[in-house]
Amino acid sequence: MPKVTAVNNEILYYRFDVDGDNFTSAGEASVQTKRILRRVGFPPEAIKRVSIAMYEGEINMVIHASGGVAELYIEEDRVVIVLTDHGPGIENVELAMQEGYSTAPDNIRSLGFGAGMGLPNMKRYTDGMEIETKVGEGTKITMTVNV
Amino acid sequence: MDYQHSVIMDVGKCKGCTHCLNRCPTEAIRIRDGHAVINANRCIDCGECIRMCPHNAKKASFDKLASLPEGKYKIALPAPTLFGQFENLDDPDYLVEGLLKLGFDDVYEVACAAELVTEYTRRYLKQRGISLPVISSACPVVVRLVKLRFPTLSENLLPILPPVEIAGMLAKEKAKKEHPELKDEDIFTVFISPCPAKVSYVKNNLSGEKSNVDMVVSVSDVYFELLGVMRKTDLPNASSKTGMVGLSWASSGGEASSLLNDRYLAADGIENVIRVLEDIEIESHPNLTFVELNACAGGCVGGVMTVENPYICRVRLRNIKRYLPVSLNHPPQDDPERGVPDRYTMTEPEEYGHVSRYDESRKEAIRMMKDVNAVFATLPELDCGSCGSPTCRAFAEDVVRGTANYEDCIAVMRDKLREMEKGTKQ
């Protein structure tokens, strides 16, 4: 049997590669996140908030940044999601946070996405959200959901 | 009292293959000492393992028609599905007559009670303060699944007794009215069921009180008996008392569509049912009022103890329903209440745990999950089942829980052997 050693026994860590080339696979990390949180025993209300935040983040990375990485840190009483991409960055964060503001292309909108609710929903469903972004370099979003 | 299941194992016939292991939707089965072992705490009586077993090592525990007690006033409670089993049956009266010929003193169709449940459900949905969406409680597998794996949705379950229970109750009342000389213990109700889950329902008093159903026999058992006595040439004296609504309960969507409410969802097949419940639990669903869930594909017509293919059965029921009135059973006209009468309401039977959780404590569950992930990372992800667990992940969980040995994985053993081989060559 392999030796089980963990750096920090209190934090459960997962990393998901969000594939930018495949729009239909967007949302898979959210589904897996749901399953993991259910097994750990988080209340449904918290699972809902985490899975919506994760879903919106995945969709954003696929639409705007041709993919990225979603990381999940699970602790006893909180979940932290870190989304990192190397896309175009966000020019005006304040504007991007406004409901209904979107820079999504038409072909994405015709699929029902790009309604300008992604970032606002991520903020609404989490207890804390930080955006670090640099135009031309990429974006890192850190969200926390407390239980 | 421990939960009594309706799936029985014949250890002698079980070869320890992986058919049931792979199919069990709640991962309740393991192969230990060369044969399948069912974890009673996880089993939901869906019957998938009975369906899948190529060696007939799993059976449903039904009573036999031959063991009907002598000297009692026997009432048959046929499930709507029974009516769809017969070729060329276009008039339900023949079937009712056939049951009387088999020795039953009376027949009370479960479809009649289903029509009452439909009307009471419409009333229930109009009440304020109920948890939406309301989830149908007619399929006992779904009820057990909700209580075991989705306990937060327990309050969404329709608190009305399932049609079979109400049929048993009303059949007994009718018998006493027509034959005042009969005592309670003289009346004996026999449900003709398409699935073993109803056996569990009766055995475990899942309605909260002692069931009004005294015995459960299978549709397939009764089918062959009926074939011998049903004759088209003999005009039936008896008559069926159900309308279209009652018979429509046999197929998926029948119960929900009868509610005359567009905001419903009907899903069938246990895997689909689980997926829908997962979504409802985290509220990622459109505004739904009613959710009908059936563990068997196609609904009750897909029950494991039926004879006919569910889709053929559905077509036949459609032919029978064609010339029936919409509904023949209604709450009494002078019913003073607008709600659901107490006697048709389910009382909460027992509390269940949350079986999909690793541990009661989240801290402990996180530790366990880390251990499981570490073990899982070393496994081949073949999900071959040779170790006796359904998937590599389930195996990792079993190893961490201490119910399986890491060396039971053949891929791990193969690598070990190769290492040893290398060692001896050098």
C-alpha cells in the first residue's frame, strides 16, 4: 500500500484543466466539484454556491481566454476556488462587474451565453472575490465560500 | 428492526462475476469470497442486480399465488401494469373477470386508487408553504433513495400514501360494507406487483403504519395463471372501474401529466433519477412544481417482474385506454375539506443517515478523501472489478475504510510480480 503523506492534512486540493478548444466540455469541473463536496458532506446550499461560481468561471475562461486552470482548496469550513488563465485580461474591471455588460462574441451569445452575468453571479454566490488582471497577460480570480 | 430487503441471493448460483457489481446504482455490492455481498444499508431495492444476473443468483422475494390462505375473503389488487401484459386484451373487464376465476372474491384495481391520488395531489399542490418541487412518492425505490442519499429533499416528497396502500385500505372497507359479517382478520389483500421494491414497502411498513396489503405476488406469476382462464368467448360479468388516468400511472409521465400542470418533469431509469435528484438538491433546475421519478426504465411497465417488454406494454395500455372515460374515481362530493384527508397522508416512518458522506465530521471526511485520492492515484483506473469493488475509486475507498486489501488489485499485483521477477533475474 502506498504511503499517504500530505503537506497539509487539513486542506484537500484539486486541479482541473479547463480546455479552451472544447466549448461543450465547459462545466465539467463544476460537476466534479459537486460530487467531491457532497462526499465531504458540505450542506447543499454551499455546494450550490460553489458549483455556480465554478461553472461561471469555467465558461468565462473558455469564452475569453481559450481555457485555463481551476484549482479547488477544500477546508473544513470553507472552499476556495482559484481560476487562472493567460487570456487577454480585463480592461475595465468595474465595467465587467456590471450586470449585462459583456464582450462575448456573437456566436457565443447565440448559444445563450454571454449575457453579462458571469462575473456578477460569481460575486453574488461567493463570500469573497478578488480579481487580479493584466491586459495582454491574463487573469486570476480567487473566490471563497464560507460554511 | 433492521430494514428487510426484497432481493435475495442464492450463494450457490453466484459465480462472483461483475455484472451486478457494475450495474448497482448505489455501489452497494462487493464480491467477497467468490460471491456477491449486498450492503443492506446502501441497497435501495431497485432490482437492477436481479435484471442483470446471468446466473439467476438473485431473486425477488415474492409470495406465491399458490400460497393464498384458505377460508379468507381474498381481494386482488392488480397494478395498472398487469393490464398491459396480454396480447389482444382491449377490454380491462376480461382481466378483472379472470382474477375472479382464479379464486379471488373481489378485485380492487390499484388504478382506481391512483386516480384518487391524482386528485388529492392537485389539491396538495395548491397549498401554501409546501416545498417545491413536490417529488412523487409512489415509487418506493425513489422514496428510499431520497431518504438515504438526498435527505434534504425528504420534505419535498409527496406526503400522500402510494396508490397501492390506498387501494388496500379502500378494498377492505368495501368488503366490510358489502359483507358486514366479515371480521378484519378475515379479509386478505393481495397486491399483484411489477417490482420487488413493493415487497420491501409492505415488509417494512414504509407508509408509517402497518400496511393494508397482506401479500405481494408478482405480475409474471399471475400472468401465467391468468392465461389459462381468460377467454375472449366468455363475456365478462365483472367490470373494471378505472379510467384513463389510473391506467396511465403504469408508464413514466402518466402520473405527472394527469396533474394538469405544465411545470412537471418525469424521469425514469435509476441512473437518470439520481441525476435529476442531484440537480434538484442544488436547485439547478427550472421552476418545477412536480417531479415524477420511476426507478425502472419506462416506469412501472419496466418492472423486473413483468413479462412483456415495457414499450410494447405501453402501446397495449394505450389501446385499452382509448375508449375509457378520463377518470372514474373522485373524492366524495360532500368532502368538507379542500386538502388531503389525514387517513391518506403518510406518517414519517424512520430517520435515515446520509450514506454518500465519508464521515459525519467534515474534518474527518477531508482527511479520508485525501487518503482515498492518494490510493486512487496508484490504481490503473480500469474499473475491471476483479478486486471485488465496482470501480477503482470505490476500491480506494474500501482500502481506506479497511474493508479491502490493497493487494487485491490485480494491476498492483502484476507490477509487484514483475518487480520480483526482475529481482530474481539479477
